[in-house]
Amino acid sequence: MENNWPLWEIFIRSKNGLSHKHVGSLHASDEEMAMQNARDVYTRRSEGVSIWLVESKHITASNPDNGDSMFDPANDKVYRHPTFYDLPEELKHI
Amino acid sequence: MDTSFAYILHLADNALILGQRLSEWCGHGPILEQDMAMTNISLDLVGQSRSLFQLAGELEGKGRSEDDLAFMRVEIDYKNCLLAEQPNGDFAKTILRQFFYDAFSFHNYTALLQSSNEQVRAIAEKSLKEVTYHLKWSSEWVIRLVDGTEESLLRMKTALLELWTFTGELYTPVDYEIKAAESGLGVDFDKIKTLWLEEVNKVFDMAGIKVPVGGWMQKGGKKGIHTEHLGFLLADMQYLQRTYPGQKW
């Protein structure tokens, strides 16, 4: 079947306090259908307590061709990681 | 036959037979997402029937398990409404059948929250969460298909012609339902009828289609007199338990 329905990106919050994470995409003709489809496809095994969705065309993505200039320059700047501090033994979860 | 057993068995059969029908869509849905929606609803219904069969077995008191009741009875012992056993047809027919049933089921379970039986109240409360979603899903599809293309409207009109005659049975009580209403176990069918018609009219108004006026209403399913379709469904559904009695997985 030809499917001309727009594509939607689905974000699920797995439990309160955590942020929504991208879980995948699906086709639907409108917002209501997209929400129901997301519920049926992505939360049927109790994966979530909240759903966000957005039509894929509204997402602005970085261009993979620009990867060299976008992301490589960060590779040799290890000092941006806070790994150079000596932490006391008692400090946990940092 | 004990009337409360018959009444609960009837509720269980409704859910089981419609659940089995919907499961036939598995792998054949118009798109993956709707395939999953229908099989999810199917599983919800089978789950509801399990709780009700367990309760029916207890009420009967002859040691029959949920599997015995689901798989080891013959056609005439099933008490589901004729609507539930009607073939899937196309997607439009499946949607309309589901909507008619959901509209009934929603108000029926809502009324059963006041049942005199504690287990029935608990089953109603759990099922109502599921059915609230089913009704939203099928209502929106009715609106979408009626208000969609020429083709989808034509298919919905055809489905309406085929299914309307099976809707009267939903809200027309038989003896065990009248007894159940009197004892407080069941529901008041005058109210259910009003609520069902309001629900259907509300969604049909939004969609832009009218409910048919008058017309002969079929009945019999609740008393075990079924359309020719149920036998084939049971042959499919019962095959494994009939061939390998007591088989588990």
C-alpha cells in the first residue's frame, strides 16, 4: 500500500524525573492518530509514562557532511571533561 | 443453569469472541501501527474474558477452568452477541463493529462499577481503563473514514448496512440479564440503551452520517442461537485444545 502519511518522531519518558528519549518514528495521518500509534507501538510493554511527538519535518538536523567541522574539533580538548580533579574518597555518584 | 453464571459467561464470551475475531488481523493490518493497535485491543479483550471466565467458573462451582470454558464448549453454549462474531470484512467493517461494541462495553463496564459483586466491580474497573482507550480509538477511526475519501465513506456506509441489524441485541436484555439487573449483579438496560444511542449519535454527528431509522434487529446470540460464522471461528480457536486436550504453553 502506498503510504503518504507524514512521518512522526516519538519521544518517551520512561518514568517521572527522567527526560524524554527518542525511541523511533512512525507514520500517521494526524496528531491524534500519531499519539495512539505511539502508545500502541512504543508503550505496550510499560515503557513509558509520557509521550512527546513531533512531525519529522519540524526537526532540524545537522548535516552529516559537516561532521568534520562540527564535531572533530572537540576530540583533542580533553580538558573540557572535569576529569582532572582529585576527589575525596567519600564522594560518591559524581 | 444458574443465572449469575450465565450472565458472567455471556460477558466473557462477548470479549473472547470479539478478541478472537480481531486477532485474525494479526499480520494483515493496513499498516504496521494499526496492525499493532488491533492486536493490542484483541489481547485486552482476551484478558478481560479470562478474568470473567475465572469468575464464571467459581460461580458455577463445578471445577471448570477458564480454558475449559473458553475452549471446550460447543456453539450453542456460547452466549456472545451476534455482533461480536461477525466476520472482519474490510477495515471499515472491523472499525464499525468495534465502535458499536466499544460504545456498549464502555457504558456497560461503567454501570458494572456499581455491581453488587466485588469481583465484578474489580474487573469492571480494570477493563474500563482499556475500553476507554478502545472507544477513543474506534470513534476517531469512524470519524476519519466517514469524513475521509469517497471510497472510505462508501465502505463505511456498506459496513453500516451490514452491521446495524446486529446492534439491537447489545441493549436488549434476555432472561439472565433481567435477573442480574434485579439482583444488583448486572446493569439497567434502559439506561444502557439510552447511553449507547447517545454515544453512537455523538460520534456519527461528528463524522457526518446518520444512524438508520427502524429496521429489523437480529437477536439470538445471547441465548446460543448464532449466525453461521461462529462455528468456523470456534473450529479455528478450539483446534489446539480439541486435538491436544489440556495442552499448555
